[in-house]
Amino acid sequence: MNLANIDPKKREQYLMMICGVIVLIALIPIGYYLFGSDVSNMKKRIAAANDDIQKLETKRLAGLKYERQIKQNAADALPEDTALAAAEYKNWLTTLASASRFEGAQVNNTGTTPIRAKLGRGQTSQQGPDTYYTNFKFSVSGKTTLNDLGRFLQQFYEVKTPHLIRSMTIKPDTSTAQRSNAQRGNQQQGNVQQGNATAQRVDVTMNIEAISIPQTTNKTFEARRKEEDTTDYRGMIATLVNRNFFLPFVPQQPPPPPITPPTVAAASKYTKLIGVTWSNDRGQAWFNFLLEGRQRIFKVGDRFPVGAATCTIEAINPDNTVEVRVESRDRETGEMIREVYALSVTDTFFDGEFLYDLDDLDDEDETPQQTATVSEAEAGSEV
């Protein structure tokens, strides 16, 4: 199209239209520059507002959950009167320690701390609860046995009161064991059972915490048992009681290289007493058979082989020594040799202290033997 041949008015209209299009195209980047950042900021603010709404909803649901938990625990919490709560809970701990045969039990209230609510901006102490809960701390100490300690723990955790044992220290009660050993002297098997109860006595210290909630309706403290508690407290306590806390920790080591089967005499150097535990006033001797790569537990009367010799547990003493009868046949004469040795923890049969030869004792002086009949195949349990 030749603009020179077009009517001047139409030509002006065409030129105006072209200029308008050029101006609009030029205004697009300017408009985006002026208003695009505002749109992006608005989108970000909307996204941030949605996130805040989600967080507030999550907090609201969590608050409802915590409120339900508070209502559930409030029915069994300590009374709101802190002085009354501390006194009654202390009396309950004292009664529980006495029922669990704690000797010289000491129960003390070591602290009462109110946990207060944090006020938000613009809030005053009159708005909302002033205290979330009150934390009570108690210490319980005394001398007892692992069995009685297990009874204390079982009864402690069977009640619904919101409380817990924050820490517990268990130490062997060496004073009673030493007194028992001094009184025992050189008595033999007939008096072995005496002192077993004192040999397993321990010195216990516990730090306990309990709480009082303002929403509670309790005017006095009452230890109510849990209705439907499926926790196997008895099994847990049995695991605690049967564990030997006082053996030295031995880190696990890689298995030793294969050992050439030794002679009968060498077998006694590789059978070691590694510990003694007590359960229901009965001792258990732990032996490590290094050549076999296993450990076994024996009680009084159990028989087991060490090389070509037959060994029988004669006594497990309160001082954690084990008396073992060793029967072996002399290679040259063929005669049966019966000897009794005392083993201490970490002793092998080769290192044991010789006590006496049974063949040299007169009938009236012979140590009474256990009447238990345990077959060699059944004796001892493998760890």
C-alpha cells in the first residue's frame, strides 16, 4: 500500500493507530516493572498468611490434645494445696519404703517449684491460669535387697499418680557383707545359707518427681491403681533383680583364633569364674569356658566337666567365693582323687585355693554334702 495515494485523513488515522500500538508495546515492560513487584509481594503475603493459619490450627489441635491430657492426669494428680500434697506424698513414699523392707529409710522433700504460664503481649496475670502445674522433688534412700527394691518399683509404677523416678543409684552394701563374713569365720557348707540375704543387700538412693495440677479436684492424695495396665512389671523387675550390676564391664572383643585342644591339665587354666549373683537367697556361679567359647551358670549341686575331671559346686559363700569339688583319676595309680578348692572371681581352676582332700577327712569331720541330684546333662544354663 502506497501511503502517498491515500486520503490524508485516512493516512492520519493509520498513523495514529500505528503510534498507539507502539505506545502500548512500550508501556508493557514499564507496567510490569511498576506493578509486577506488588503482585508478587501480594502473593507472598497470601502464602505467608496461609502458613500462619496452618500453624495456628496445628497449635489449636495440640492445645486441645494437651487439655485432654491435663484433664486425664488432673484426676490423679497431687492436691492443689502444695503443703498438703508434699506431706501426704512423703507419707506414702515412707509407707511404701517400709513395706519394701528398706532399712534406715530416709524420705525428704528436696524442692517444690511452681511452673508458671508465660504471659503474652498485653496480657495480665488475671488472664488465664497463673500456674500450669507444681513440681515436687523427693529423695528416698536406704538399705535393702534387690528383691525388695523390685517390689518397691512394681508398687510405685502400678499407681496412676503422675510421678516418676528421675534417677537411681545402687551400690553394694559392703558393711553388712563384711560383718557377715566376720561372723561366719571358717564355717563350712552347713552354714552357707546364713548371710546370703545380707550378701545381696544394696544401698539405694532415688530422686523422685511428682506434680500437682490446678485443675485437679483432689482434696487429699490417694494412690489409685491402674485399671487396665498391660505392662509386664513383674517381668521387668525380674530382669532387674537377676542382673549382676557389680561385675566389671568387659568390652566386647573379636573372637580369639582357634586354640589347639589342650591336655587335661591345660583345661583347668581356661575355665574361669567370672561372677556370682544372688536370687531369692540362692547363689549362682558364672563360669567362662574359654576353650568352648561360651558361658554357663551353675547353682549348688550342679556337676560339669573340666577336661577329664568332674566338678561339683559344693558351696557359694556370702563373700562370693565358690567351693568346688574336683574328682579326677590319677594317671599312674588309677586312684580317684577328690579335692575341694575355693575360687574367687577371675580365678581359674588352676589358680584356685586348695581347701582340703576329701579322702583325708574322717567320716565325722566330712563336710555335709548337698542332697540335690542333678544330672550332668541338665546342670547349668548356658548364657
